[in-house]
Amino acid sequence: MAAVAPTISAPDRIIEPLTAGSLAPGSAAATGRAVCSSLQNGGTPNDSVQATVNGNNSVAPAQAAAGVNAAITVYCPQFQQ
């Protein structure tokens, strides 16, 4: 029997390529949602960038900022500045 690829929602299809190579496959969407959760709880985009850089040595600050901006655009546009 052939393997069936998991269904990926439209927002997840948008954010996965933006973070390719910087996060483990499948974790970009979860990370994006975590960014929004942090913002809803009073965090700032810069807090999320710093947490991403601190939690993953292979991610440069510019990459983290791009990922955070993508997450905000896709998952929580109400936090766009």
C-alpha cells in the first residue's frame, strides 16, 4: 500500500518554505503558532526572534526575524506593525 502524505493546511504550506533549513520539517507551523501565542500574552516580536536564535544555534537573527514576520503575517496579522 502506498504511503499517504499528510494534509497540510494552506497557512502551513505558506510558512514551511519560508523557514526551510532553519527548523526541523513540520515544526515551522508549530513555531509560528507559538509566536502568536507569545504575542497574545504580551511578548514582542523581538522576544520571539531572540528565543528562536537562543534555541537554535544554526539560525541567524535575520532568519529568525524573517520567520517571526512570516508567522505574524500568516497566523496572527493583527500583530503586524
